[in-house]
Amino acid sequence: MPTDHTDESHTTLASWALAIERALLSLGYDPEPLFVQAGIDRSLINNSEARIATTSMWALWRSAIDKTQDDAFGITVAEHVFPTHLNALLFAIQSSESLREIIERLIRYSSVVSTVINLVLIEDKSTQQAKLRFISLAQDNNRPLAPFDAFLAIAVQNIRDIMALGDDAISEINLSRPQPKNVERFYSFFRNAITFNSEYNELVFPLTLLDMKLAASNANIARIHDQLLDDQLKKLQQKNYTLKVKEVILDCLPGSGINQEIIAKRLNMSVRNLHRKLSEEESSFKIILDAVRQDLAIHYLKSSGMSITDVTYSLGFVDQSSFSRAFKRWTGLSPSQFRKQD
């Protein structure tokens, strides 16, 4: 399997894909083939509330980095993110009263951007330092590094701008990633002292800056955007039957007998109730099964030595011709054509 099943349940705002598209276009690359390879519908990326499976986003990131041959591509993507791409999060932190409020909002609302990352604030009075630690919830140790680079770049740039202290706003940047080949891009963007191969991903601040009053703060504006973000969190927490069905399907694969009855029984509910719950989330068993198979098929053909026959049966198809028809519907290519293009 490409990842632990828990990775399959994580989602990311579709607008991240829009930023990737804009970054690719700025470098002269056609994003369309990369979206096809990742199994991402480009019609979603202009929908401010649409979400994409994080594993599909990772596939897009990997394809983009392969195409650009730039392991600092995440920074380029960060430079192509509009404030509106991250829902109301950037507007909320830009109107925060203090660095502490900025960090509290990042911690509370980061899942609106992506559910795969968690943030923690650590205050150390003995060293007079505050650390904002970024913790990945992903189980896949081979996940791409660029998405975190992009998230970190956006956080650093906005904290600098809001606090109006330049490089003094952040005293250290610690990254668990290995030193990139394009290390000069990191140094020129972040400017602060960067340590690679660190135990944690974290930003370090002087403790005295946490509660410093910020000139651009506006409690009324912050409150408005907090409400918008709270509404998004509520919707995100409610939209969980799609993810539950996806996890059950993954547990049932390989197997050609997957159907709504089996899924409903595993979830201790009737087929009718499951259908209603999924309809409320603008989804269905067929849509979810198709998406899971598509994501796994693309991964297996790109990243494993499995034969097409093995891929066919691991995804629950009854024969290779059925799998080939489905794969051509997803990508416009047969499985063998898709594998040869890499």
C-alpha cells in the first residue's frame, strides 16, 4: 500500500492545487498532464470550499517536483498563494492583536487548510524562547517535503509582515528535512539561521515577542474571519462519512465483492441511511470507490513494480479489461501507456 490507511482520510484545500498550477505556469510548464497523473479534477481548484485527498495532492506535488527538478518548489508555490486561497485564515492572522494570537489561530485553524498537520506552542522560560512546532500526522515516511516547505514559507512571510520586525521576528528555523540541493533558495527566502536535519520542524521566537501589541490588529475584523473559519471547521468535522467509507473500502481491498451493503454493515447502519449521509456530503458509494481505485491505481503504476494483472486484482476488478476501461476513463490512457510515459 502507498500509505497507512489513516493517510487516505486526510484532506487539503483544493486551492493549494491552484497555487501549484500558477507556480507551474509561471515556470513555463503545462500543469494539465500532472493533474491527470494525480487524478485531480482541475474544475475543483477554483472552488474555495472544495477539498482534495491529501494523498492525491502529494501525487501532484511529486509530479511537479519531477517536472521542475527543483526541490525548493514549495517556496515557489508559497509565492503564488493568494490570501483567499487559504479561506479566511490569512485575513484572521493579519488582524491578530499579538504573535500569541497569530499562533493560536494557526493552531486552531490549520486543519481548514490541511488535516495532515498539527501545531503546538512551547514556551521555555529558562531559555526565554517560544517554539511553534509543526507536527505531521501522516504515516507515510515517503511523503513529499514540498507541501510543508510551502506551508512554512507562508507562515514565515506573514509573521514577518504582520510584526514589521523583519528577520528579528523569528530567531531560528529548524527543519527536519535534509538539506535541499537548491539550498540557496531556502537561504534567500527565509534569511534566518536555518538548521536542516533537526529533530523537529519549528520556528523559534524570543519569548518577549509573544504578547507584543501589533499595530495592524483589528479585533472586529479578526472576529468576522474567526466565525468564517469556525463554520469551515464545523463543516469539516461533519463531513466524515465519506472518509469513513473510504477507510472501510481500503480495509476491504483486495476484493471484488465490495458493495454498499458490506460498507453499511461495517459502519453499523442501514444502506438507506448510508446513502442519505453520503448524499448530504454530495458523494456516493460509487464515487468514493472510483476515487479510491483511481488514486491507488496511479500510485501502483507509478511507484511499484506490480504487474498490471496484480494491480487489477488488488483493486477489486474482476478482470483486466474492466480495469483498463476504468483507467482509460480516469486518465485518457491505458494502464500500459500510462506506465510507459514515465
